[in-house]
Amino acid sequence: MLIVANVVVLAMLALGASAFGYVQWRLGQVNRIVVNGLTAVPKPGAPITVLAVGSDTRNLGKGANAIFGSTDSVTGQRSDTIMLVRIVPATSSVAIMSIPRDLLVPIAGMGTTRINSAFNSGPDLLVSTIQQDFGINVNHFMVVNFYSFTQIADSIGGVYQYFPTPARDLYSDLSVPKAGCVLLKGSQALAFVRSREYQYYRDGTWQYQLVPESDLARIQRQQDFIKLAIKKAEQVAPTNPIALNSVIAGVAGSLTVDDNFSSSQLINLASVLRHANAAGIPEWTYPTVNSTEVPGALDPVPSEDQQMVQQFLSYGLPAATAGGTGGTTSSASITSTAAVGLGRSGGLTAPGRAVLTAWLEAGAEATGAPAGALATTPPSEVAPDASSFYDGQYIPPGLQPGQAPEKCPT
């Protein structure tokens, strides 16, 4: 959605008024489905929350099933990725909160189980689960499946990711035979963002990433890839009309949204978000701990969860609306991914600088962030089995002490 918003604006700026009909036609190619239970936006210009889902369905049509498996081998569908995107038109602000797929929550008719199972019968139950269990009104819905994700990644020409060592995931089919900057496109881009059994080659052996839990480490990869994809689309589109057409066509034809998310609404959002800084989008990950009852699952943290939800919902609100806070957040519950969203290269607003400063002063221990997660952490302090952020750049595990990562093209 963010790629569409940025590229639509660029198209209309580059081509003038004549582009409006073209953009309407392209956005008309976005797939739309009926989603029950969404909360209507109270008035034009009010903040909206979009539920963005990555589906693991294998019902992908002829050809694609041969690549990703059939419905015989993997039945039904689950929400492999769950993100809430908060958009505040009044301040052109955007924030993202990821919900781990293995989080245990009460689901109507299913009892307490992993939240990703709520998507098995479609988006309606997942929407109602988030609204009831998290207290967050969901205004719009969008979903991308395996095949459509690869189409989007290819339409922007892929993105570069730095790997400090060779890497692999035998389950997602990620294969990086050599260290360095690697252009991730198509199926390898998908394998990277899906990886939960990430391995890196060090000291002559393949080693598993141990920190943090596999699902949380994957969230870091997904959030980083999204930012890189937006930046790539912004750079490619204005310089090449053919590439511009490819990006819009690839993204629009690969998205599915709720039937109330009209083309005119997408265009209006695009005009609102034209000044949003993709590199500075703050990112939260819903606080969890390893479940004591269900192996491999995650339990919520009641003492922190609602505080984070309020931070997410208040981010970017005008001062009067946010009770005089200007939408800033306290540092206590912001995770390492949020710190990256407000990193040094992000073009910080004054509230963003205040948040990052407070967070750094509070220290990683206060937030439960993994070692080596701060955007300013020097390579010598990075734990080998942890993902890290150096100078605002996401680095997968395997970085040697003192090893400076290579800066990849954007």
C-alpha cells in the first residue's frame, strides 16, 4: 500500500493531470473482496488503521502451486505475517506494529490458540479477533500471498541486503552462497522475509540464529525489507516511465484489499503520504514472552501490551488530539525495531529525536532488546547469533567482532 501511495504521487507529478485516468485504471486492477466487521472511518481525514496480512495459502492458481506447494501438501491458509499500519493524515504520519503469528489469543469458536489460525476461514475472524483482543479498530484490510509478493519484489527490481556470512534456510529455500551485498528478487526475496530457521556459516559450520525467537527475528527482516522496497520504488519510478508503469502494474495487480478501499481513497492517501519519510517510519513489535504451556508459541505481556497499543494509536496525532503530547511515546516499551525506524538516517522529527534519545538513555535492558540491536551499536559489540542494526542498516546474524558491514546500494 505504501509503495502504491508513493508511486501514484510520482506518476501524477511526472505526467500531470493526464495521469489521473491512468492511475485510476491501474488502481482499478487491485483485487477487492468483502470483509465483514471493519470499523468505518468516523470522518474524512481521521486516522485510519489498515490490517496488512501475508497469507501462506497454496491456492495460488496453475503454475504458482508448482513453485510453492499444493493445497494437498499444505491445506487452508494462515496469516504468516500480521502488521497493523496506522496512518494519520493531519500530520502525514505512518507507524507499523507487527503482531507475532505465534501469539496465543482467545479466538471465537477456537478457544485460546495461535492468532495466525484465525485467518484460516478468511479475514473476518482475524479482524474481529484483533478488534476484540487488542482494542484496535481496523478500518481497512489488505493481503499479499506468496506469489503476489514475488511479483511485487520483481516489479521494483528487487532490493539489496548485506549478508556478513553465507546464509540459508532449508525450509523457506533461502540460499546465499557468498557473503556481501545480495540483490533479493522474486523467490529469494520471499525466502528471506519468510525465514524462521535462519542459518549462517561461521567457523566452518552452519549455525542457527538463536536470538531472539525465530518469529521475532523474521519480523525484523520483514520490516527492513518493506522500507528498502519503498525506497527502491521511489528511486526507480521518477527516472524511468517504463519502470514506473511496471511498479504500478506489479503492485496493483498483486494486492487484495477490502471492497470499501476505493481507488479514490488510495489516491487521497497518496496525496497525504507524499511527504511521509519511509526511512523514518517507527515500527513496534507487540511484546511477548515464550509460552509456558504451548511449546513454540508466545504469550502476551499484560504489563506492557496495552501501553504499546496506546503508543501506536497516539503516534503522529496533533498535539491537541494526543492530550498535549504531540503523539510522542515513552521509551519503556519501544523495541529494537522501533529504534531502527527512528534511526540516524531517518530524517527525524523533533518528537522522533526525543523518543530515540530517551530510548537510548534507558538502555537495551529496559526494553528487552536483544544484544547488538541498537542502531548505533559498533560491530565489535554485536552478538554473533543476533540480528543487529548498524548505522541504521539491518544486519543478519554472523557479523564478526570488529567487522564493519558493507553499505549496499539502495
